[in-house]
Amino acid sequence: MTNPSLPVLIVGAGPTGMVLALWLTKAGIAVRLIDKQIGTGQASRAMVVQARILEFYRQLEIVDSVLAQGIKLQGLQIRQQTQTVNAQFGDLGAGISAYPFVLSYPQDEHEQLLAAELATLGIQIEWNTELVRFEDRPDSVSATLLTTQGEQTVSCAYLCGCDGASSTVRHHLGFSFEGGTYTHRFFVADTEVATMDLPPYLLACLEHRGFCLAFPLRRAGIVRFIGIIPAAYAQIPQDQLSFADLQAHVEQLTGIQVLATHWFSTYQVHHRLAEHFQSGHIFLAGDAGHIHSPAGGQGMNTGIGDAVNLAWKLADVIKGQAKASLLASYELERRRFAKTLLKTTDQAFSALVGKGLSTWTLRHLFLPYLLPKALQYTSFKHILFRTISQTSIEYRPSPLSWSQVGDLKSGDRLPWAEQLDNYAPLSSRTWQLHIYGEATPYLVDAARDFKLELHSFPWSPDLADLGFRQDAMYLIRPDGYLGLLHEYQNEAALDAYFTHIGYQFSPNPLETEKPNREEW
């Protein structure tokens, strides 16, 4: 490949695009991040940041800022007609993750934080800049942008479409986007309420085939409502409906008195999956490739997971450490997960708002009676946490996964060892070796030859409960997933693995070249 002046052009500055830009920038890869909107989102809908994303944010060194602005939800309060039930979360994932909770953090504030972090790295989002057309050439992508100064053509090594459900990139690629649209219309509103100090609970209010969720925000006396517009108001044109029309209904349903509305928006929810996530030098990530029901708060988090998976692979290829064939693993790993998630979230949402036996059982038996009791048991809390936190995502059917030691397999997320905090070294965002026991001199030499970090952790018998074997060799991918596992500390196995996935560790003379920003 030739060396275009711009390594990566990212289209779409939502959470997916910004995290992609953030990871690449910290990896030393120059990016350009554009968006046709005028600024960060104001009427955003995503409210939950899952534990797996917080683990990625620790790697990016922004997790403390996110935690400071979010709220750890301590439980779920369910209101249904005259019945109110409290279900305590506690630390759902204690022992599984350093972030064993559900974090409420509105997407608009989330985007502002990411944009500020990019700015500290010298990356300014180019708002009012639209991708008009592009051409994928044998060695680069030629893209035409419409800016406030007119059209501009840029050459980039890779183009990443993070431009949402109506993705221009996906449309130009001609990829199908199969799925459907739920018949329900939703609303989201930020409101000032009479109760200034609401407890850190997610309030879920159920009505006939509908619901309304209430999230407390960091700002005192502010509550975000998200819900289904009742059938009585569903025929009002979208541009004519206001929160004032729904206020009495929401107040009756939630028991919260609203004093003022800061903003209000309506929308519909889709469930769709693109037929591909890659074509040549062009990629789709986030809502451009998949959109899900709101069940479980998975959509935005999945997009951020896409960004992390793609970013480290792009970085290694652009630096010349890996062959371009590595990039094919992005679609294989992330589309597989998106397809599974699409099915499960659709089933969960349909069960919540449907009218069959499963809906009646969920609403009248499981949620009010069984869930609060089940949450008293650690085993159930762990199942629930793994289900929603995305810590159970694995990439076992991947070209990067081909070994097993005990119960752990290549493609599994690195188990978190609380007593050792073996996630601390992951902040380097590079391939690294972990030994739980003692590293041999031969492995120390091999790590140096392969330019790998080597981290040895003292062995203790309780590590076996996490699946580790004493003195076994664990090669960790930059995103914290297991690459190569080997019962013994074997340099030949490392060489075979890296050869298999197309890596080389000789110095790359192009790696230190800096793109000329004036050429952009």
C-alpha cells in the first residue's frame, strides 16, 4: 500500500466514532473525525455504560472521569398499577469485574466528555462536514467531503463509517440492512422535578403493553424519562407532540411531579443488521452496522466495542506490524456478536411489550415476585451481570483464536483477578504476555525478541478458580482478550501464532513518519 497523507478518516462523531478516534490517536495513528451535525447530541437516548466498556475506558485512562459523572444504580424499583417492588442490585458482578455495577450516564454528557478528551489530544471534531461520495481504490480511499467552504477531496488509507442507522457509508457500499421497525413510538425527555434528591434507582413503570423508565441524573432535581408513547397519543404527528401532552400520564405512571421540561424528543426503534461490516479499505461500526431494541441498554455499548476491536487492528496494520489480512477478523468477531445480540434483545423487548403468555409471566410473575428474591443469590446476580455487562463476549470462532488451556480458550476475555489487578497492565493497549507464577529466562528473552510486555503475577491457588494454570503462558490481545494460551512457556508457539495471524515484529521505517496535516 502507498502512504496516503491521512491514515484513517472517521465519518460520524457519536460515541463509536469518538472512541475509535481516541484509541487510534493514543496509538499514534493520525485520524480525521467528521460529522454532518452541528455538534454533540442533545436528545440522546442511551443511558447505561456497561462494565466491559468501563474496562476499555480504563485502558484509555478516562474511566475515572466517566465514573465521576455517572451514577451507580443501586437497584430497580418496579411500579405496576398500585404495586411497587424494590429489587436491590448491590455489586452484581463482584469478583467478575472491577466495575461490578450498572452505571447510568446519559449519552449527551458522555459524548461531551469524549469530545473534550479528544481535544486534549489535539483532535478537533469537524462538525458541519459531510461525506458526499468515496471510491475504494487498490491502495487507498478517495473521499469527497462537503464543508462550509465547499467540496474537498482527501485520500486516506482507511474509511470508517460510524455514521448511524442512516449511514451514508453503508448506502454507498450497497449493503443490505435487514430487519424491521417496531410499531411503537418512543419519547425521551429531560425534566426538572419536584423531588430534589431521588435515590440512585432505575424506576421502571409498567402499563398495558408499554413502559416508562426514569433515570436520576447527576444534576439535582433532573430526571430523564424514556418510554413508549401511549396508544392514545400515537396518532399525533411527531413534530406536533410535546411533553405537555404526556405529562399527566407520566406523572400518574411514575409518581414523580414534573416542574419543567428542558428538552423532549420522539423516535422509533429498529432492529437491523448489515450484511457486511467491511469492504476493502472501508468499515462499518456502531449503528451503521447494527441497531437493536432498547432492551438491556446494549446498543451504544456494542458500538463502542466495535470501535475498540477495529482500532487496535487498524493501528497494528498501519504501523506495519501486521498484514492487512488481520482486518478481516473484525467483521468475523463483531458481526457474529451483533447478530446474536440482535436476536436476544428483540426477544426480550417483544416479551416486555407483547400480549402473550410470556409477557404476562414476565410482568406479573417474574419482575414483581421472582426477580427481587433471585437477586439475593450471588449465582443469579453473576448470571444477570454477565448477560448485560458484555463481559461474557468471546471471540472463540475467530482466526485469532486457536488454543485452549484448561477451561480458558483463545478469544475469551481475560479473567479479572481482583487480588492481583491483572487489568492494570492493559493500559498499554499492546500485545502482552501474562504468567501466573514464574517466567522462565527463555520467555524473558522471547518477550524481548517479540517486543512484548511480560507481566509475572505471583501464583495463588484461588487463581485456579478463574481458570488459570500455574506457569502457563497467556498472550493477551490489545483489547484484553486471550490470544495464544499454552500449557508451557514456549517461544516456538509464540512464533507459530504470530506467523499464523500475519504479524511481524521487525522495525518498520514508515512507522515513525508523520502525516502532513496541511495535505488534509
